[in-house]
Amino acid sequence: MNLTISGHHLELTPAIRDYVQTKLERIRRHFDHVIDVAVILTVDKLPEKEKRQKAEINLRVRGKDLHVESIAHDLYAAIDGLIDKLDRQVIKYKTKIQDHQHEAIKHYAEPSAA
């Protein structure tokens, strides 16, 4: 799995980088066929003297790209919300894959009429 973490208007500290990596372990625990992960952390400076923290993630798996974003006043809260949303999407994708890999009805052996 390739992991890319970038920051816009934000200095990425080793603490933030480690926090994101430990949170992504939860995703790996549910689904380990992840190809690529791109995390973008942004600080939006609004005119009313508030700072809005935004975290985005693009997760690439075989056959699909998942995009999630979360906004909060605290960067760590934004990352937590992001991982929660991503976890739900990954579990949904995993169950969708598992449900559709059954053998087609036309390939089942027909019962012989007696």
C-alpha cells in the first residue's frame, strides 16, 4: 500500500503523520487489498477569524476509488471523522464484493426429474 500524506497551509509534523498512520491501521484490519492512499490535510482560514480544519482521503482499491472528506474545528477530530466515514465505505465495498462472487444460477447442476 502506497501512502501519501500532504498538507495545504499546514506543516506536517511527525505527530500528525503518525496519528494518520495509526488510524489507517483500522482500515487495513478490515480490508487489506488497498492499492494506494492519498491523504490531504488542509487549514482554511476564514474571514471571521475561525480556522476550519479539513481532511480528505482518496483510497484506491481494485475496481473502485473511494473519496471521503471531513471538516471540523480540530484537525485530530477531522481525521477521526474521516476514518469513521472511510471505515463504513470500506466495509460496504467489502460486503458488496463478497456478495457478488457467487456462482451464477445457470452453472448449477439441474436436479434430475424422476
